[in-house]
Amino acid sequence: MRVAVILVSFIAVLLSLAWLIYKPAFDSAVAMAASLAALCSSFFLKREPKAVGQSQQVSGTSVGIQAGRDANVRDIKNH
């Protein structure tokens, strides 16, 4: 994902630079500045952490409830 963002940002910089050279104006300069800012900020993207599964430790006569969604605890009895 990170490499794709950097690649797209780099292509945008090249296209906006060509536009700025071909037709120098305020809008092409703003496009160049925005694409350059996107390219620079793409290097600060962090890698996505891997999903960590749930874990739980219950001791004694305790009841441990772990749910990925809504949990209804009315009917749980401690054996």
C-alpha cells in the first residue's frame, strides 16, 4: 500500500511539473505544490500493524467473557 501511494504521488509530481512547464500559471503551480506535498508526506506513512488475536486469562472461579461484537452476559452462570 505504501509503495503504491509513493508511486502515484511521484507520477502526480511528474504530470504537474510537465503542466507547470507547458503552461505556467497559478493553478499549475498549486497542483505542483500539492502533489509535491503528497509525495513528501507519503514517506511518513507507517506500516499497518498485523492483526493481533484476542487472548484472555481467567483464574479461580471467575468467568471470562470475550467477544468480538456485542456480548450478552445475563445468562452466564458460574459453575
